[in-house]
Amino acid sequence: MDVNNTKQHKEKVVIIMGSTGTGKSRLSVYLASCYQGEIINSDKMQVYEGLDIVTNKVTEDEQLGIPHHLLGMLDPYADFTVEHFRDMTSCAIESIVSRGRLPIIVGGSNTYIEALIDDDDNKFRSKYDCCFLWVDVPVSVLDSFLSKRVDKMIENGMVDELRKMFDPNVDYSQGIFRSIGVPEFDQYFRNEPSLDKEARATLLQKAISEMKENTYKLACGQLEKINRLRDIKGWNIHRLNAAEVFIKNGKEADEAWKKFVGEPSVEIVDQFLSNVTN
């Protein structure tokens, strides 16, 4: 008997990685549109219901009708461990594959992604063939964008969104309250009623500055993690240099995205899907 014929056929999974703010969601929706895909969120804060502005959830309009899994579906106070993510993602992948569609995992929680892919018994890699795409923007370029993104979040109503969720007795190591932006505003909301206008403005600016600083630290940590997975663990991660997208503006930025992110991704995924693996 030919033992090769007894090997299990591996299904395909695409994983999109990158620091916060680099445009991972945009790429996931684009690829899902190209390949009849469905998206599985791997951002451990976006899995919770609420704080859509703070956690930068992809909006309904931005989803373009593409099914999204593990997005905005958990109680804000609930625990969401690595084990929860691994179990729920595995179920979602099986469901997507069973319908003949392509699972696309996207998000910045690289520790969760690593736990899924490199599980103790190698179960995931024995079942699935993975294509890793890394949307990379140098932190020197990304820093300015992240700062402006926080300013935009403020303009879009983030402070009111946070105020509605403020709980003076909350544990900031619990649930959605771990999100960057939530603990940073604690002192502002706690003292807001008793302060004059000038003092409130000072505390508000302090909270915003801390949020910007911690967002930048998050981006740097995510970058270090991806480099470790590639350089030390040997993950075959395809790097997409998206720097030009952030340097350009308007139509030129869209053209840069197509040239440096969209088109190269399609070439990589085309080749990935054409290779039959056992």
C-alpha cells in the first residue's frame, strides 16, 4: 500500500500579521473578497462587545459584507484566554473550510496566534497549511500615524465612549478594560466632576499622551514578536513593506497600497493556494 495516499490533505489558512495601525484589516477584507474568504479576528480586545472606537474595530461598512468571526461578541467583563482563542478559532476554521471558503486570521495578538499555530501536540500544523503575511511599516513612520489616529479617535467620540463604560471599581486586568485607552483615562473620569475647566483639560491631555505612548510601545512589542517568530522560530513570513502607503496621501496612498500591499499579497496567496500539500 502507498503510505502517501493515507496522509491527510491539509486545508489552507491565511494569517495576516503586523503592528497596530498598519492596515491589517484592510488587507484581510481585500483578500477575502478575492478568494471567497471569511475573516477570524485575532485581536484579543476586539473580541469584546463595546468600545468600538477605542479598540479600532473594523466597521460594518469596512467589512463589505464579508463574514467576521470572533469580533465584538464577548461580554466586556468576560475572560478570554489563549485557550479560549485557540478553541474558538479552531471551530471557526472548521466551519469556514466545511463551506468551501478560505479562513483568514487577522489581528495583532501575536501571542495568541503563536499558541494556535505552534500548539503542544502540533495538531494545528498537521491539519492546516499556513500562509503568513506581514504588513510592515517602520516604527519611525508609524509613530506619527498612531499619534494622529488617537487624535482622530478623540474627534470620533472616544472620550464619551469611554465615559459610558467607566467603572470606578473595575479591575483593569479584566476583560475589555485592559484595552489601551481605558486605564489611561481612569484619573480623568474619576476626578472630572470636582475639577475646574483648566484642570480637566490638563488631565485630559495627560490621558491622551499616555494613550499615545502606550500605543507606540504596543506597536514596538508587536514588531519584536513578529521578528522573533520569523528569525528564531523559523516561521515563513512574507513581509510587505507598506511604508510608502503612510508617506503618501490620498490617491497616491491608495496606489501605493495596491502596488506594495494588495498586488504582492495576491501573488503570494495565488501561489500558496496552487500548492497541494499533504
